[in-house]
Amino acid sequence: MNAGARRVQRVYLVLLRHTLAASFIWGINTLFLLDVLAHIAVRVLGCACRSTDTYARLEGRWGAGERDLGDDVLAARLYQRLPESSLHP
């Protein structure tokens, strides 16, 4: 093997080593990120949600067959809390 081929091979191996190291670091970081996301999902999905009076009224009107609730839902979303939630510590 001549000197040019050895130099190309050396550069290739250095780049390969750096690529593998970077991939390993990205993999470890991804595991930490997935762990954090899992904890956030448990906190958010584990919240207790209960309906408010406004939500119950809108749900009753929907159940009675009324379908023109767009303005009332928008007003309720802007000025009132529809479902209340509380995160558990």
C-alpha cells in the first residue's frame, strides 16, 4: 500500500472513530431526554380533571342536540375555565 492510500485510510479511520463517539453521545443524551419526557408525561397525564358548571351546561346542551355552540364555547374558553385540573405533587 502506498503512502497516499495509507493517508486516506488513516483519515477514514479517524472520521469513523469520531462518528462512532458522536453517535454514542447522542444515544446517551436521547436516553436522558426520554427519561425526562416520561416523567413529564406521568405528571401531566396523572392530573385529576373535573368539569366546571360551564362545561356541564355546554355538555348538556350538546347532548340535547344543540349543535350551534361555537360562540358559547369560544366565550367559555376565553373568559372561564372549562375543565379544571390539578397536578398531584
